[in-house]
Amino acid sequence: MKDASPQTVYLSDYKPFGWHIADVHLTVRLDPTATRVRSRIRFEPTPGAEHPEFFLHGEDLRLISASIDGAPVTPELTAEGLRCAVPEGAFTWEAEVEIAPAENFALEGLYMSNGMYCTQCEAEGFRKISYYPDRPDVMATFTVRIEGDERVKLSNGNPVASGEGWAEWHDPWPKPAYLFALVAGDLVNHPGSFTTASGKEVELNIWVRPGDEGKCAWGMESLIASMKWDEEVYGREYDLDIFNIVAVDDFNMGAMENKGLNIFNSSCVLASPETSTDANFERIEAIIAHEYFHNWTGNRITCRDWFQLCLKEGLTVYRDSQFTSDMRSAEVKRIGDVIDLRARQFPEDQGPLSHPVRPESFQEINNFYTATVYEKGAEVIGMLKRLVGDEAYAKALDLYFDRHDGQACTIEDWLQVFEDATGRDLAQFKRWYSQSGTPHLKVSETFEDGIYTLTFTQETPPTPGQPDKLPQVLPIAVGLLNPNGDEVVPTTVLEMTEATQSFAFEGLSAKPVPSILRGFSAPVVLDRETSADEKRFLLAHDTDAFNRWEASRDLGRECLVDMIIQGSEPDLAWIDALGEVVRDDALDPAFRAMMLALPTQAELAQLLHSRDITPDPDAIHAASEALRDAMAQRWASVLPEIADKMWVDAPFDPGAEQAGKRSLGGAILALRTRLDGGAAAQTQFDAADNMTLQLGALSCLIRAGAEDKALAAFRKQWSGDRLVMDKWFALQVAATEPANAAARAEALTKLPDFDWKNPNRFRAVFGSLAMNHAGFHRADGSGYRLLADWLIKLDEKNPQTTARMCSVFQTWKRYDAGRQALMKEQLERIAARPGLSRDVTEMVTRLLS
């Protein structure tokens, strides 16, 4: 295990590696407890570079032999790698090590999952396979020979030779070690093909365990759609003869973009109408696109060091968001992205884990695969595109690919491309990469002699290590509506660069109603006092779908805050205005379903905290439930009619049209359940022929307390399907009453099919507990204690998953003194465990700071 008292790594200390690698040859002889890895690497001194001591990373390796140019050497071994004297000129390094994949429960390096050998090398997993300069700026071509009895043996690149008990692969494109991949096992493939724009035929395969072949069709459709889209929108063709995807049950993340051999968490690639919800289908489509798009934005052009992680992840998240917007609804996708940003990234920005999109330092890089790097990093790309325009963005991307293909780059390289392509000075824009925190944007307005003036003031609160903030570049998309609802000024992007800045609109006959921050054009908190009447006006008339949704969301938030703090009755005027939208058949059902979703309880807690009000999770839960009851009662007469219109009689299709109808139908069913005690939900559960309808009905029955029969039937039907059973575990904790959430989670951990070493099953229970806001934050601390117990246990096997789960404690200082003390007690208990991993040590230290 890694040293639990690690040193801090700083961006400012970066130095290039002193040698260039001409090529890498690996021979991997597979064995569960004694895999042998032989490496032959040709090193050449980099001209003009410093040549400090020769150091290769390596962890948990048993060195069998090492030689330089054929002569045996005895290197100095450390817990982090080895040092060795080397010749001044070029030389060939050879080594053989032994590792035990079956004993690797951290799921880094080479490990086993249900009898299958697989790898995960990002960020620093290759050093658990062989001694190597395991850093992203060291790129080389790989030839890999795999020896073993397994029927299927895969690696990066193209297959070049095979025989009885062996297979050889060669990847002609230089890559860093984090993109190395190897898979071997008794797998079956779902085949496909794609012809590139230049006419090259590419073989496609999705490799799965026997029995999963029937769940691959959607993944293959999504892959082909991604390849076609990347050619049409970004001009990027695929560059190998074959593209393989492998589904793995035990995987710490969603998927990995290894060159030509993407390894996927099974939940992110396997799908069928009977076992997967519409949300699963959409997620699979997006993740397959994301990993495929990395072929250019991450593989062909990678990051110089791990501080530049957002260079590949922010850009690729933005690209997969564009893809989903084109495949489905751009408006619904944008709203969904903002919901996710506010739920995950804003709290990160406002708490002890706050860090810039490009951090200045880290102790454990695995802890920086965060919403800030990914989602905020994507928002920064979106702002840049908004500022320069579509045509200039396309020109800059073409220059980026032409200039940096085959290189390991930095944020400076990325911004320089835009400066060269557009002539803009992006020095101030670069602050988005270096300043942490979420800017707050205040607005005031005046109207005189036909001139309407908006004055904006931006301020970013202090964050850990950054007490003082400088003004940032903000693209503020604004539209103006006349009092009759007509749009008098279409969407205009205002470029704000000062701490306070005014913008005037002339020639107006009447004071307009502003629609500000259309499309959520910048990731900020908009502070503007507006009346409920103005919000209802925007809800009824705004032509921007995001701001129409935002107006309703604001009304819902304020209604809930009044109910929580003052005990007020629900805002019937807002409910009636929202009802008009929900009944409007001209609107996309998916958009109408989003309009029905109330602010989350965690979002309300953050809102109260920002107003210096200590949030009470129980009061928040009670108000949310009361408002949903009021909505159901107010719309009681129209709910069945809407439900009938949303029912789909056609064969199941995971596309946007049917998925939108099922989404709205599910939201309506949840409201009807509040009136009929679950009668309609039971009918739907009994008749459901797809997982979206079945799971939606089961959720309603659990919330109504009428789930016993349905839960048993569901388990009996799906006990043999591990991914569906993840849903069974998760739903019980997420949908149960808060008073019972921790006890239910604990009971589920005692079932024989609770495999706590499997990240999907662990997250199904404890991720769902954390999402049950009032349940996790029970005043008796039972949720905190239970989670801490299991995090301490899991850290011994899987530090990565443990560290990421620790982030659920990041808002602990938001709550009352009693809850703060209980959470702090559990964090200190985790921190005090002997042998705590480096990953978790860093996380808990930051949380307690």
C-alpha cells in the first residue's frame, strides 16, 4: 500500500524526463498469483535535457532480474520504484517482475474480475505492472505479447500475430503508460464495423462474459454514432484497424479510454429494455462517446503532467455533451448538466475540497478526478466557445490537432492555439484555470429615456489557499422581453471583464423584463432580487428554455424556503403556473418532466447555509414532501389524462422521443401515488415490459410503504442479473423514509449478495444512503457511523473508491453543532485508523482542515 504520509507534488516543480523511449516490448505470462512481466525498453538521452539519476516507478513488484544492454544490474529498490546507474548514451533496459493479479483488490494495475484479467492504469497504475517512467509526458510505441490459456487476449493497437497460448499486439501510436491496457479471459464478442470517411474499414467488438451477448446492441449503436459524429463535427477519423470495448464487473470508474481497447464498467455498456432504464441507455450512449472521443482529445494529444488533467477531461466532457445534445434534446441536456454541476461541483467549490480546474499541487492524483476538473473544466471550454464563436472555435480546434498531434500538452498550449487562431488575448480568461471558487454575479438595472442599463458586479468568495480573487471573464447571455411577452432583444452575449461593469440597450419603448444568463452561459451564482410576478412572467414567456426552467426552479426554491423557515403554505400561484407548462402538449415531455423536479434537499440545505441559516434536514424533507402533496392534490383531475398521453404502445425504443414520454409518465405516477397509495404504481409494476416502467413503479411503491410484495417479486425475477440487483439495492436505500434509511442500508449489507469489494454494489448501498439527505443526516448520527465503519473496512482493499466516498462529508460544517460534532467524530475516527491509505489520508485531512 502507498505511504500514508506522502509528499506534496507541485506544478511549479515540473521537469521533463531525461530520456526518450524509442519503443517498449512487453511479454506478459499470465497466472492468478504469479504473473511474470518481462520488459525490454530502448532509452535514448533527450538532447539538451537534464539527465538526473535514472529512476523508474514501481509498486508492489517482485523484481526477478534486471539488465542493461544484456549485462545484469542490481538496482536500488524503494517502495516507489528503483534507481540505477546507466550509460551516457542510448541503452536497452530489460527487467522481469512478478505480480499477483488475484490478490489485487485495489483494482489498479493488472487485476482479476470474475476470472478475467484486466488493467486500469490511469492515473498511476502501470507502475504496479512493471518498472517504468510512469508519467504522462513519456510516450512510446508498445508491442505486447500475452501468454496464457485464456481464449481471448487483447491489448492496445492492432493484432499482429497469434498462436496456441499466445497473442501479440502492436500499437503504432506513441502513448503514455496510463493508456496501456490488457484483457484476457473466456469472453465472447458482439461484432460490428465502421467505414471511415476516407474509406478505411474498422473492425469493432464489444467483449463480454458469456450470457451478456444480448446486452451489447445499444453499445455498438452508440459507438458507431460516436465515430460518425466525431468525423462530421470535429473532422476526426479513427486511426487503427480495430476498436475493442470490454465489459468488466469490478471497475473503480465508469470507463477508460485506453488506445484501441476501452475498458468499461459493465454498468456503462451492457443494456437491454428489460434490464436497463432510459437513464441507463442515455448514460451508456454518453460514456461510450466520451471514451471514444478521447482517442483524439486525450490519446493522440495527452496531458504533459497530471496537473493538466482538465486539458483532456474538460474538453472531452464538453464534446460528449455536444454529442448528447445532438442525439437528443440540447435544451434538456443543458438543464441536466447544470443540475449536476450545482449538485456536485458547486458544493466542492464552496467547501474544504475546493481547488482550481488546474490544481497547483496534490498528494494523491486519484483524488483530483473531481467535478471541478471534469464538469467545471467542460464549462470553461463552453465559455471559450461562446466568446470566440462557432467558426473561430472550429478553426482553433483544427489548429490544436494539427500542431499538437502526438504531444503531451499544457493548458498554455491549449490557450495559445486560441490566441493564434483568433487574435484574442486570453491572459485574463486563464484565471478560470487557476482560481478556485464559484463567482457570484450581482445585477442592478435602470431605465431612462428609452435606455435600459444592466450593471453587473462579480465577486468570488475566498477558498482554501486563495483568500483574494481577481475579476474573471464572464460571457453573460442576455435577452430582453417586452411587457407583453414579445422578445425585443434576442440573445446577446455580454463580455464582462471588470469587477463592476454596465451594459446599455437603447431605443426601447418600454422597460423590458430581462432574461439573464441564458443557457447558463457562465458557471456563476446569479444574485438578483426579482419578484414572484417577474419569475412567473419568465416561466410563461421566456424563449430560452433554461431560463424558463430556472424561473420555475427559483419559485420552487423560495416556496420551500418559506415553508421551512416560516411554516408557510405552498405557493398555489406557482403550482398553477407550473401546471400550465406540464399540460402543454406542444412542449417536449422530457422538458416538462424536468420542470416537475423540485430542488434537491441538498440544494436547499446549501441555499439556507448561504443565507446564514442553519439547515435542518428533517424540516427540509418535511417541506419537500408537503409541497409534492400539494402539487398532487392541485392537479388531481388532470394527472390521469397526462399519464394516458405519455403511455407508449410501440415497441421499446431508447431514443429521445419515447424516453421523454416515459420520463414525464414516471413523474406523473409519483404524484398519483400520493393520492391513491400506490394503486396505479402496482398496476404498472405488474404490467411493465421494460425496466424503466418496472423500476419507476417500484420506487413509487417503496415511497408509499407498499413495497413488500413488489420487492420480493423483483428480487426473484432478477436475482441472477448483477446489474439489475445493483438497482434493487440502491432503490431501497434511496427511496425509503429517512428514519429507516441507515437501518435499511445496514440490513442490506448483511445479505449474502452484498459484495462490498465490488465498487458498483458498494456505491449502490452507500452512495444511495448519502443521497437520502435527511436519512444520512439523522440527528442520532447513525448514517455517519455506518458509512464510516464501511469506509474503514473498504480502505484496506480499495483506497480509490474509499477516498471518493469520503467526499460525502465535505459539507459537514454546514449543519448544526450536534451534527457537525458527529461527522467530525467519524472523520477523526477514519483518520486515526492505523495503515490508512494515502488516498484517504489526503481526503480526510483536507475535510478536517
